[in-house]
Amino acid sequence: MSEALARADFQPELPASTFASDSTSWYGVQTRYRHEQRIAHDLAVKGFTTYLPLIKELHQWSDRKKAIEVPAFSGYLFVRQDATLRNRVRVLETSGVVRILGDNQAPVPVPDSEIESLRKTLDSRLACSRCECLPIGSMVEVKSGPLAGVRGRLTSSKNNLRLIVSVSAMSQAISVEVRPEEIEAVAEDKNAGRRQHSGTTAL
């Protein structure tokens, strides 16, 4: 039994240069369950930039409660790399790595905008929780507050509005509560359908 705390963090913090334009891209990596942190470390030792988003949850035992950090997406992490065959092999040969997410022919990069929205949401210290990635709802952008600029799909839960921030290549998402006055509708991405076919729709 677990309950998402008001504070959601992740380690390590990404340097600003991570999001600069260069020849590298983010890729989703599926890993063995509960081996995410060790695999992220092993990839970092090989020289890759890795990102393992973590969320704090309150776990209940019979005699106590304890806040622990767990991966926001169980069995997944991100690695930034040049899309070369050599790098693919180096990632895949890492113990515990299952596969690099993509289509049948090659890995498909995760847009920087999805990683940045995920990072900003988890770093906001607002109450975040894991949720199902829903393909329905209006596309909105937060226009004020600590999540200003974050885009996602709007849903509702228990009479509250929640913003779904997803990484579609993984079919994983987190949600955070938002207020009506903080959001505004935005146009759908014209390339969304094409990316969805390849597994990287920005939701």
C-alpha cells in the first residue's frame, strides 16, 4: 500500500547542458524490474548520460510508515547517446538491460520536450503519482505556477483536474493536480499520429 507524497524528486539532477542541441538524443531503456538504479550506474560508468526519474512514496508496513524513493516508471530509465550501432551494443550488453525502446527496425528517440516536462513536473515538489497513460482528453499547457510551460493531457479524478505527463515510447505517465485557471488549451501536434505509429507520440 503506497501513497504519493507531496515531494517528488529524482536523481541525479540533470545539468542544463543536457538539453542543449547536439547530435545525441534520449532513448527509453527497458530494464529488469528493481534493477533500475544499478543499471543506471553501470551505464554512467560506461560514459553514458542517464536519467532515472524517481518519485517519493509513503509505504505502509504493519508497524510503521516510511517514505522511500522508487522509479517513476518501474523497469525503465533513459539514456542519452548518439544512435550508433556501437552505442546500441554497449547499452544492450549491460547486465539487466532488456531492450532499447523503438520500432521493429531501430530505437526511436524520446523528444527532449517530454523529458523536460517530466523533469519539471517531478522537480516541482507538487504531489505526483504514477498513473495509466491515457490517450484521451484535451491537450493543455500550464500557463502559470511552478509547472508553467508543461504540456500534457487533461483528465479528472475525484472531481479534481489532473495533468497527464507521459513518455509515450514507454506507455508510462505521471499525473499532477492542476487548477482550471492555470491551464489553457493548445493545438494538437500535427506529427502526433506519425510518432505514435513509431512509438513516440508526445502526449
